[in-house]
Amino acid sequence: MELSHIAKDLNLKIKCGEELLGRDVSGGYVGDLLSDVMANSKEGNLWITRQTHQNIVAVASLKDLAGIVLVQGKEPDVDALEKASKEGIPILVTELSSFDVAGKLYTLLS
Amino acid sequence: MSFNYEQSFTIQGGNFTDAGVVSVFIKRTLQKMGIPSEILRRVAIATYESEINIISYARIGIIYIRVTPENIIINIDDEGPGIENIELAMRAGYSTADEKIREMGFGAGMGIPNIINCSDDFKLTSEVSKGTHLRILININTN
């Protein structure tokens, strides 16, 4: 499913990478431990996290993730946003919790 | 297909700003060479975790990568505190990371186990208060 469709359905706010929302989302992964996400996320996953610092961009880039959703009203750090724009990683934000985003995404993709 | 490439990268300890830059560069370089995606995934994890280890613990480190038609060899040498108990360091969940590192989502004791899982051969040696050496071998299966 296209990331744009998910963003619309879950009412996610786009912080960067608007031009990349045509990407196909294969599934989701929830994690705040970067090594866990490195080890277990899959290509095309939408990564749901509360980490907002710039190191999330390299992880998403290395694992070819479709994008990053920051939960519970978290905003990306300025340098994270800069890096994500440069690397072509969409960052979206929501007031929802990880549980709620994962649940809605799972329903949407099933 | 014939792969031939080698390069060294210097990583500064404590520099979380550039964490992942070398791994991303290596991944893109190998991708352009036509290395299969499953191999790319393993190299990306191994180099990323090595990079994070140097940044988290060492003063300075060098990542050397060599790609041949048969395999990929990654050597990591750092100058730093070294590892007192290698057996413990290789155990999943064990970490000596401080609070600052953990807050960023690192230091969960998964780094070295992740590297081992991605390696066909793995060697870790260390000298306390001198540094740590890692040798990672990943076979390329092109048939």
C-alpha cells in the first residue's frame, strides 16, 4: 500500500519527504532500540518509534525502510529532518501511541 | 560477476553526528557494484554496528573493507578501552554503555550478536586499555 494512503488514513502529519509518499509500504516495525530495528525490520517497512534524533535516518536508509513515524506528538530534531530530506527518508508525526499506529497500520494492510 | 574493491574509513570516537555515514557509503558503493541485496543487508548491519561500537566506546577506529569475487572481509581496529570480558561482550543483552548512549536507543547489548548473525566467520580480539579488533567474513554466493 502507498505511504500516501496510510498517511491520509491515519492522519499523519508529513514533516519531510512529501515527494516520496508514492512508496510502497510492505509492513510495519515498532522499535526504539536502533540495533533491534537494524536486525529485524524489513525492506519497505514503516518504522514506528519515539526516537527523534538524527541517527534514525541512517538506520532507515541502511534498511531501505519506507519511512519513519514519530509517535505521541514527538517532533524530529532539526538535524534529523535535514538528514532525512537529504537521504530521501519520509518522516511523519502523530499524536497517537505506537500501539495505536501499529494497530491501525496492521488493520489497513490486512 | 566480478567484484573487486577495497577502502579504509577512519571513525572518530564520540562523534554520533556522523554515525552511519560510513555504513551508508559502503552500502551504496556495494549496491552500485551489483552485490546481491541479502549480502548488502548483512554488510550494512555489520558495518553499522561496528561504526556505533567505535563511536560509543573508542577514541578512534578504522573500518577496512575488501570485496573480492568470493567474499567480503571487514576489519575493524580501534584504539580505546578494549574489552575486559569478551565472552560477556558477545552475549546478547550485555552492555557497558552509559545512560547517554542508552537514551539514544543504543547500548542494548545487541551490537556484537547482530554482527555475529550476519557473519560467515567472526573473530573478536581485544587488549584492555589498548583497543579492539574485529574480523568479519561474509561469503558472496553468486550462483
